[in-house]
Amino acid sequence: MKKIIYPAQQEYILSFINQKSKLIKSIENFAKENNIPILSKDASEFLEQIISINQPKKVLEVGTAIAYSSIRIAKLLKPSSVLMTIEKSKDNIKLASTFIKKAKLTRRIKILEGDAVDIIPKIKNKFDFIFLDADKEDYLNLYKLSLNKLKKGGIIFVDNVLWQGFTAAKKVPKKYKRSTEHIREFNDHFMNTKSLKSVLLPIGDGIGLGLKI
Ligand SMILES: C[S@@+](CC[C@H](N)C(=O)[O-])C[C@H]1O[C@@H](n2cnc3c(N)ncnc32)[C@H](O)[C@@H]1O
């Protein structure tokens, strides 16, 4: 994330974030120790702000990992609201279930196990809020599928749109070329979707925020 905003400003922003929840802190540490990608701290704070303002009743998350963001979202929802979260990795599903139990959120968070490409078209519900955070090669397809499930007036929140700065860089290391192309293609669609009022923000690894109109 060094190539998105200057390190001093990033550090300054992060210096105000003081996570009080022991469970959230322990999930952050677990993710770091085990190299599991989760939403950055500043993007998570922003996500919480949007959830608090919007108070969605039905939320869909694409890419649960170990339920770090699921828990941060669900704890802000009303008891009658529901978060459905899709994950294809069996190992991550096990870990996510453990953390969701620890957070006492088993009634509010429902994990849908499998590939989101197959699962999303089968979901009958429409959602007030969708968080897209999955494999980059699937992003565009998952975005199109998700948009069909987003209510008018609903919000879509997408992580990694600046992809460590590479989407806007002239030179991209070989290792990141394909993933960067995928995100650039996604961003093009996201910013030109007629049914969406969309913006790209330099928070965390880059957040795409869209309102369905
Ligand atoms: C970046 S992590 C999600 C992090 C999580 N949202 C958080 O911030 O705590 C991406 C996760 O999406 C899962 N994933 C990627 N593509 C998927 C797909 N097509 N269907 C279901 N899960 C997928 C991966 O297995 C991985 O666990």
C-alpha cells in the first residue's frame, strides 16, 4: 500500500485507529501471522462508518476469509438483519465459523460454502449492501452477478481497486501484471456502469463505492 498515499500520511491516519475489541485484535494478529489477506484497518473503519450510516437489513459479502470483515459488519447490524457471506476455501470456512462463534454472531452471519460464481445466481434475495472482496480474476464476473442482486438505492463496496498502487502505475512487476489487468478492467466497468453512481477512493488498498440508481 506504499504506492497509494505517502507513508507518513498513512501512519498519521492509522495513529488515530485504536481498536478496542480483543477479538478483532486477535483476528488481525491471526491473519498477519498466517498470511491471510483481510481488509486493512483504515478501510475497515470506513466500512463500519458506511454500515452505521446506511443500516442495511440484508448484506452480502463475497469473500469471507476468516470472517474479520463479516464480524466487523455484523456487530453493527440490527438483530433482525442478516449477513450472508460466501467462501470457497474449506480451511477458511472452519476458521471463520470459530471466530463467528466467539463473536456470538452465529444467528446474524450465514456462511454460504462454495464458489460465489455458482452461488450468487442461485440466491433469491436482493441486498441493501454488497461487499466484494474475492479473487481478482473473478472480480468482473462477480461484480456483474452481484449487481443483479443489489436493490435500487443499495450500496456496493469493493476492496483492492488501487491494487497496491499498480492500477495507476506505468510499470507493473511481472508478478502483478495479470491481476492488475483484471482490476483495471473491473474499474473501467465499475466507473461506467449506468445503473451505478460510483467513485474510487484512496483508502486502504483502494475502495470502490457504488450506489445503485
Ligand atoms: C481478501 S480475502 C477476504 C477478506 C475478508 N473480506 C476480510 O476482509 O476479512 C478473499 C477471500 O475470498 C475467497 N474467494 C475468492 N474468490 C472466491 C470465489 N469465487 N468464491 C468464493 N470465495 C472466494 C478466498 O478464498 C479468500 O478467503
